[in-house]
Amino acid sequence: MTVASILAQKGREVATIAAEVSIADAVAELAARKIGALVIVDSQIQVKGIISERDVVRAIGQRGPAILGEPIATIMTREVIACSENETINQVMSRMTDGRFRHLPVVTDGRLAGIISIGDVVKARIEEVEREAEEMRAYIATA
């Protein structure tokens, strides 16, 4: 199973935001959408950064709540690790585990094409294992 199959099921909508928006407004957006990350893009939909709940909590812990008025560009992760649609679930699961992050933008031809979360990946992997188990039961029953 690939990233493309996950996107086919969940959709390609991605919550994005501009780098100039305040951290407080980004936090409000995260809360309103009930999501854990926002992708920062430019006018050509190219990924410029990502901000997660963890980024905000770390920044407040290090510099205090006054940072909430600053632009998200001051705390966003600029070196975003992304994936392509043809990567497998196992490949992205490994990358997310090794990097200790929960959101992975999907980039096609240099532009944002979707986003997957560790929850999406785990759900897809469980479905894959269940399907394989059912196929094995059907094979054994016909043998």
C-alpha cells in the first residue's frame, strides 16, 4: 500500500497558513480544525515550513507566552521532511518513527499534494494486515 492509496481514501485537503500569521492565530486554527499541524506554503503551494502543537509548546516553554504575538515563521520547522505518493506505508512509517514526528506533507512536482499523519499510516497498515489475514483464512479454507 502506498501514500497515494491513503490520500485516495482520506482526501487531499491540507490546512495551510502563511508564515506571517501570528502564532496565536495558528494555535486558534489548529484548535478550530482539531488538527495537530499546519503546513506553511507560498503562493505557488510550495512547502516553506510546518508548525505543530509540539513546536508551539516547546516555544512557549523556552521563551514564554509572549511569543504568541510573533509570526509563525519564528518557530516553524523550515527543513520539512516530506514524502511522495509512490512511497510505501512501511517507508513513511519508518521515517516518521525515526524522525519522531506525526505529520508528513506529500509533495508532487515540488508542490504540496496532501498530508498524512501517523494515525492515517497506522490505520492503513492495520487494514492491510487484516486484509492479508482474511486472504490467508480464505486460502486455508479452500486448500
